[in-house]
Amino acid sequence: MPEHAPSSLLKKALERRELTLMLLLVVLLVPITIRSPQFLSAENINRILNDMAILSIVAIGMFYVILSNGIDLSVGSIIAFTGMACGMINESHPSVSPLVLLLVGMLIGLLMGLLNGVLVAYGKIPPIITTLGTVNIYRGLTFVLSKGTWVTAHEMTPSYIGFPRTTFLGISYLLWIAFVVIAVFYYFSRFTRTGREVYAIGGNPTAAKFVGVNENRVRVVVFLISGTLCGLAGALWTARYASAVNEMATGFEMQAVAACVLGGVNFSGGAGGIIGVVLGTLFLGVVTNALPVVYLSVFWQTLVQGLIILIALALNTLSDQRKSAKLLAQRRG
Amino acid sequence: MAEKQDFIAKSRLINEMSIKNRLIEFFTKWEVILVIIFTLMFVFFTNRTPYFLDWFNLMNATFQFSEKAIMALPMIFIIMCGDIDISIASIIALCAYAVGNAAQGGASIPSLLLISLLVGTLAGLFNGVMITGLNMPAIAVTLATQSIYRGISIGLLGDQARTSFPEGFGVFGQEFIPNTIIPYEFVLYLALMLLFAFILHKTTYGRRLYAIGNSAEAARFSGVNVKLTRIINFTITGFFCGLTAMLLASRILSVRSNIATGWDLEIITLVVLGGVSITGGKGTVFGVFIGSLLVGYLKFGMGLLKFSGTLMTIVIGSLLIIAVLLPRLLDLYKANRKLRLQAQH
């Protein structure tokens, strides 16, 4: 078969996870839109995007951790701690601008991620255990910080609460921030040395070490990214939902992992991309928002999400296995 | 070459002779460290409050952790093989839903038990088959089934609760053995603990789990049916989720869709704290037994001293990290000592 035959191009395109996901998204959108034409209205699209912005930020952090063959279970707790901290700072020092609060959130998140990363890289504790420990510690610290109280909407400044909703060129700040994060990390994972090193470590740590990749550094970096993005997400969360409570973002780690799985990120490390993760997040958002349209009660949301994750997982695995079987056949000649 | 062998023989002799070495070897075992921590904790709480070292209180406190401790037992098998199951809390919720619903329909206690065990076993079997059949990572599959099982009970139950149970249903989860202060639940736990210790340490099946955990490939080449063994582990775990759901429903006599939320991580914590390696192949039932009691009584004691529940989560989270970090440091220490000893001779 010639190299550029249209059928082979199509096959190649279908092997790309991103395109498959986009196709699935369209397939999903057609019946929903037929049923309820408003679903594709600018207003509704805007709402779905805004709903998913925070998840996409956190999922990108999770993406790097999974890419390096780890997992970060502590994201929900980091969001809670930073969100609470930002809410309390806003309450006690109303003059501090929201932008500074975002930076404070990122800094706190960075430190929490640093602790995770150091324990994993230098303590040689498996990521799942490290973050299983810190998910408890950080959540506990949130309670210690807040002494069990809440920060409610009227205790925060309008400028902070209004920040995610403020628009620039018709698009909310929240979305702008998500776009910037996506763009920065797309560049990071495609075109920077460290970004490529994460793929190398996740794909084959031994080989990566032989070509001079500093494994410990990469392991710390992925948790730094995840922690910092969670810090950003925490600061935005408190503002968007206009309250900071101790239980906020409980179980959010599972949503982030789900977005990654949908986006084709491989659990054994080394495979996946930012665009896939973003599409995975979007997919989750569309499904969740579409439930009322098909007259399904929100109570079924969890089940539908679980089924989608399982199907996506099975598809990922099957396509991986087919690919490696093909490679093996090629090698045998 | 001969020199080297001579040297090895010599150092081995030195190692065997030295009582000091043996003591160090003994006291750096994780199970022994756990017992020491456990004893210290008992002394500390006894010193601080007169209500701690009271047999009735100590026995009554077991109600708070028996169910989780029971779930930690089959989880040892799963983690021993290098797998993980984060769907157990959801399976428990699903079973509890089935029990609550059947009870409302007027089912008898034996049939409730049967239903619960059946639902749990099937859910566990599904996990196992999905994981081994398509060769998918356990954490990813059970993440999905976590949502699926929980989603079924949320979907069916919504914000409702099931609270009508047959006469005498509360016995298993609330009552004591007649004329004693020992709860049924705790006795059941102790019996199961011994059973699991026997299976893990004294039967071929148990030894196979260690083999798989150390190297699944090597185990397969020596004739172990790795896939089947892993499926059995998940199925057993599902079965015990069914049992736990019965105990839990019997204890609190109310079933909601958010029942047992967060138990997955708590139970995995018990197992890892007990010294079972998350990568598999290492650990004992005794370690997990002490680990479970340690966490259970730590919570009880801190509650007596009016520490908030949040401080406990910090303590338990730290304990978990220390539990994994400490053996690594001890190993490093041991290796250094050996090097030094060899250098001396």
C-alpha cells in the first residue's frame, strides 16, 4: 500500500485518540441537539465550558503525574486547603487583589506538591501511598486552619467572588485562565526538554536514566505542577462557588483521573497528550450536562460517568494491545 | 574468588553469632515496631485518661473499627499480588442497598445475608474479570467500578433511606455475646483474622500470592495460574463486602446511598500500615491485625481526650507515610551496618 493512500491516512487519524474523542463528542452531540436545540446555544456552551474550566486545570496536573507512572490522590485536599486559605485571607485582608490571591494559592499548592514530590522521589515511597497519606494530612490541615468554620459569600469581597465571572472579550476570566494553562502546558509537553523527559520517565524509566534523564528531578517536577495547578484551582474554586468549606473538592481526584482516562492517558505511563485530557474533560462536561436533556435524573450521573470511564479504559487498552501486536508482527517481518 | 567466598562465610558466621545483630534484626522488623508503637500508645492513653484502660470501653470501641478491619483481610490478598481495589466502599453501598430494599420487601434474615453476599461476590467477580480479562490496571478499573457500583445505589435510592429491618436484625452489629462484654462483630473479626492468617501463611494458595507479588512472570512460569488467582482475590473481597454490608446495616439500621463513603482509602491505609508492600509480595496478617487495632484505638483514645477528628486524619496520614519511610531507612541502616562490619573484618 502506498504511504499516503487516503485509507491509510484515515486509519492513522482514527488511531489518534484526540480525533476519536472528537468524533465521539460529535456523535454524542447530534441526538442531544435534536432533542433539545438549546443545548448548542452559545449560552449553554459557555456554561459547560465554565463548569469544566477548574476540572481541566486540575486534570492537566494529574496528567503529568499519571504520565510519569504515578497518581496524585491529594488534589482534592490541596484545593480545599488553598481555597480555604484564599477565602480567609480575603476575609481578613479585603484590600488584597484577587490576582495576588491566585498567586498565594499557587504558592501554597506548590509547597504541598513539593512535599509530595520529595517523598516520592527521595523517600522512594510509591506515589499512591504518599498521596494517600497527604490527602489525609492536607484535609486535616484545612480543618486546623479554618478551626472548622466556613467562609461564606458575604464575608468575601465582591471583587474576589466576581473575578471568575468578569469577562474580557466576552469570555470569562476563569476560561481565559484555563486557556492559558492549556496553552502553556501544551507547549511544555511538546517543546521543552523537561516536558519530554516526563514522557521518557513514564515510558521506560531505566532507558530514560541511561540517556541521562534525572529521574528524581522529573518526579518532583510532576508533583510541583500538580500542586501548583491545584492551588490555582483552589483559589478559583472559592471565588466561583462563593464559599470555602472544609469538605470542598472531596473526591475531585477521581474526576481528574477520569478526565485523563477518557483523554487516552495510559495508566502504565508514558502515553497521552494535553489535548486529549482537555477533550476528556469536555466529554465529561457534556455528558453531565446532557443528562437532564434526556430526562435522566441527576442521581444517575455517577453511574453514567463510571460506565463511560470503563468503556474508555477498555477501548484504550484494546487499541494499545492491537498496536503492540502490529509492532511485533512488523518486527518479525 | 576463594578469598571472597571465605570472606562471605566469615561474615555470615559473625552475623549468626552476634546476639546484638539478632536483636537489631528483631527490633527492626515492622511487626515488632508496630507492637512497640501500640504498647506506647496504650501506656500514653492510660496515663492521660482513666476511661481508656477499661475492659468494657475497650471492647465497646471495637464496634467502631471491626467492619473496616474485616475488609482489610481480603484486601491483603489483593495488595499482596500488586493489585488494588478502590471500589470496595461502593460494593458495600450496593450490597447495603440490596439488603435495605429486600428488608423493606419483607425478606427474612438468612435471605438478606444471601442477597448481600451474592451481590458482593458478583461485583467482585466483575472487577476481577475486567482486570485480568483485558489486562487493565486494577486501579483504573476499580476507579470506574467505584462510580458504577456507587452510581447504581445513588440512582436507585436517590436521597431516600431504607430503615425498616426484620426483628432481631440488629443482633450482629450491635450486641454482645450473652453474659460477656465481647461484641459478636469482634469475635467474628478475630475468627476471620485467624482464618486469613492460616490461608496466607500455611496454604499453597497463600504462598502463591507471595510468589505473584514478587514476580507475576516467574510465578506464571512455575505453573501458578496468575489470572485465576487474581480473579479469586477480587471475588473473595466482593464476598466480604457483602458480609460487611450486613454488619454495617445491622449496626446503624439505616441505608443511604452515601453509606461507607471514603472507606476504600481507610482500609488500604490499614493494610499498608500493617506492613504489606503496595507493590506486593511482602507482609503478614499479624501486621495488619496490629495496624488495625492501632488505628482503631488511636481514634478511640484521641476521642476520649477530645481531640478533633481532623487531628486524627493528620496523625493517621503521617503514620502511613512513616510506616513506609521507616522500613526503607532501616534497610539503609542495616545495609550500612553490614558494609561497616565487612570492612572491619
